[in-house]
Amino acid sequence: MAIASLLIGSISAMAQVTGSTQTTTDANGQAQQNVTLSATPNKKDKVVQSKDTKKELRKEKTMKPADAPDAKLPDKVLYDKAIDATKRGHYDVARLDLQTLLNTYPDSQYQMKAKLAIGDSWYKEGGTAALTQAESEYKDFITFFPNAPEAAEAQMRVGDIYFRQMDKPDRDYAKATHAEEEYRLMLQQFPESTLVPQAKQRLREVQEVMATREASIAAFYGTHNNYPATIARYQTVVDTYPQFSHMDDVLVGLGDAYEAEARFVRTMKLPEAGKARLEKIYDDQAAAAYTKVVLEHSASPHVEDARDRLEAMGLPIPTPTPEQVAASVALENSRRQYRLQDRARLLVLHQPDVVMAARDGEPTLADPTPTIAPHITTKIMADFNSAMNPNAPAGNPSGLNPQPAAENAAAPASEAPAAAAPAPPAAPLALQDVPAADAGNTGGSAATSSVTNAAPTAQPAAGNNVGVEILTPGVTVGPPATPAAAATGATPAATPAQSAPVPDGGLKAVGPPTNASTLPPVEKADKAPDAVNDIQPGTQAAAQTGNANGKNGKPAFDKSEESDSKHKKKKGLSKLNPF
């Protein structure tokens, strides 16, 4: 075995070392043979690089050629130091270095990068206050550098700020609304950015949360039989969020709400013709919702519920086209299924559920006009009146408060003497019936305004009508001239000195007094008597009399009538003695 090992070693040495012979001529003209030995490299022999060498090689590969010559510039040193501090979590130190760079080197090529890095440091720090500062920094960056490629990234980060703060659908949705606005703004301002697919997906997830909220509220109203509010919420989801993961449930709920309205109409005591027309209105709307599920969401889980409802209504079940089936299948296949980590995350973290959000299709960039409950209520009332009164004019669609014809219109006033029968009440004056200040008054005589050939106006069936009469100086207003007229209620003809009384509901018109005689002078009040002091001069009350020793003593205290904290109250029988 020893000899064999030596032979193998020599053979391997001979195989590794090879030589070559070359014959040359030296300076004396004699031939000389040169032998060159060369060793064959062994594949097992490898050069092992140290860790420092590997680190330097990686650094050289990642270094950009444009940055290598500027590696020793002070602004570049500050920027690299700030980026390294941000990676290590020293955000205050990083912002201090970046702010020093902005203030010290206003013409540096790292101004834009430093401005964006400040916002990134706030964003990575997290927290409500830090995210608010990050949003402000990103907005400033977009203002100063609107055409830079990083502007789209800044706008995307603003949407991400609100996306991180979104709450569950049954909580405050203000953050979700802001996130939707920011993502839409990013897609509209930077349509050529490479971040557009990511922004669209985030927008779909935000709209999934908003649609879940609206659908939950609609289901709540449905359990409380508030069908106008239920229809309004479901219709808003259908119009605004077409990629909602539970759109089939929404459309089925919308049809059920219309069917509930139809069932309510069947219980009402209405004319059969009008009831049939009103039932048909609600049945058609419910059938339209069920049909939309069958045609546009044929791959959804609850399409069979819509088919069963159409069959129960006695309507034919439509068949979707191949294009509609392909679109529905593509939409449902784009949704991601729940995984174990997703359920654990939703159980532990307080975040909205966006697992089932669509990952294909275009999200809505502008909300249509929302449907609200008052609009649905108005439409229900209009449908009711159109069903009950199919021949009603279109000018009054509601038909709830038709104006009654004017009855008991006032007859025009006559200038002839009144008959024994009571005269109808006169119409109140209109603005054009009031004469001018100097019209028909050439002298100092009295003038009275009256209504002639006035248009009849409607009078209420009950209540007092207060008449209006324009009086000028010299007009006499009073009761009827004769007792007979007062007994019968007849009104004498109007004369220049006296105008016709107007029914005023018991009120008397105020005018100049008929008796112009002067009043007697007002008597002056008697002079008040002088004050009399009952205390004689030189005397003093007993309570104010000083002591003989010159000291002021306390007034006497009657325990039977007075009590305070320093004197004890009455006790025993004295307390019960009323005398």
C-alpha cells in the first residue's frame, strides 16, 4: 500500500507538471536546449475573498458613475450621512443634516433629493403628528418640483399616508375619503408614471372599504323597514362602486327592497286599477335588479338567488352573452382568496378588510350624483299619484295639494245705495288702487279711497278678514247711521264725509278725532309734605346709647326669637310653647 501510494503521487505530479523543450543558439554559435516546466492548475484550488473585499466589490457595483467623482463634495457627504441615519432609524439626525444641506448649499444638485428625503424621514417615523408633517413636506415638494419624476412618488405617498390611517368600514371613514381623493389626484396629474398600476390597486382597495360601508348601512335600514333609505344606499353602491366584491348581494338587496314596497302596496285599500299599476312599477324595478345580477355577474356566488327570485315572480330567466360571462369570470378571478396570514392580520390588527378587492379593471375617478332618501321618497310619492291619477296633468307631478277653486268670491262694490239685504264683504285694496297724494284733492275737502270694479278674490271659509282702508284727514269713520241699518247689517252708500266700513274682525280703525275741542289743562300735582322726624333733637335711641365706661357693647340678644351659631336654640318645652 505504501509503494502504491508513492506511485500514485509521482504519476499525479507528472500529470500536473508539463514541460516544453526549445533549442536555441548561444553567442559562441553552439546549440543550447531550454526546458520550460509548467504546472496544470487544480480545479480544487480557489481564491477565497475576505468579507471586506466582498463589501468593497458590492459597493463598487452599486455606485453610480455620476456619483463617483462627487463622492468627496460636502453636500454629497451630508446627503449620504442623512440617508444612512434614516436607514438606522435616527430620523432627527437625518432631518438636521438634510436641513443643513438645504440652507448651506442652495445651488446643490441634491436639493430635490434632500427635500424628498425629509418627507420620507417623517413618513418612516410614523405616528399621527409625523404623518401630518410628511404630508406637508410632500405637498411642498410637488409645489416646488411639479415636473420631476419624483413628484408622482410624492403624491403617491400622500395617498399612502391616509391609507395607513384608514379604519374599519363601521368606523370613521374620513381617512378613506381623503385617500380616495389623493389617489384619484395622482392618477389624473401623473398618468404616465410607473406608479399608476400601484395607485389604481390602492384606489380599488379604498373603494372596497367605502362600498362595504354603504352596503352595511343599507342592510341596517332594511332590517328596520326603512325602504327609501335602503334603496338610496344600495343604488349609490351600484352607481359609484361597480367593482365591489359583493355587488351580487347589493343588487339582490335592492330588488328585495322594491319587492317589500310592492307587498306593502298589496295590503293597502286602494282602487284595483291604481293598485295594479303601482304594483307593476315596483315589480319591474325589482326584476331589473335581479336581471342585472344574472347578466352582468353570472360568475358571482349568489347568482342563483337572483334566478330563484325571478322564477318566483313568474318571469323568464335571461341568458348572459359570452362577453358578459367572460367579463364576470375575469373580475371574479382577479380577486385574491383569504389566507391564514390574512385572517390572523385582520383578527389582531385594526385594519379594514381589502382582501377581496378586485385587481383588474378601471376604478371610478369621479363619483356620480349620489342617491339620497328624500329623492326616493319623492319618487315614491310621484309614482303613487301617477298610478292613482293616470290622467293628471304633468304640471303637478306630486298631486298632493291641489289648489281648490275660489268660492264665495267677493262681489264688486257698488256706488248705488245699499238695499235692505246685507252687502257682501268688500275686497281688500290692492297697490294700484291707492290714489296719489294729490289726486282728486284740489281743495281742503276730505277724500276717501274706495274700490270700484275690484277683481273677486278668494275668502277663507272660516276666520276673520281684516280689511285695509286708506284714510286721510277729515274722514269720518263710525257705525251705521241708523239703528235699522245696524240691526240688518246693511252698509250705507259711501259719501265724501264717511266711507263704507270694512269688516275688520272687531278692530276699529284709528283716525283723527271728530271732536276738535281743546282739552282742559293738566292739573299740577300737589306738593309732597315735608318729612317729619319723630325723634326729638338731643335724644338718642337706646340701641345707639353708649356705655358709661365709654366702650361700645353688643346689643341685647333675645333667645326666644333669634338664633345663630353662637347662641343655643330653644330647648325642651320652651321650643314647643307657641306663645
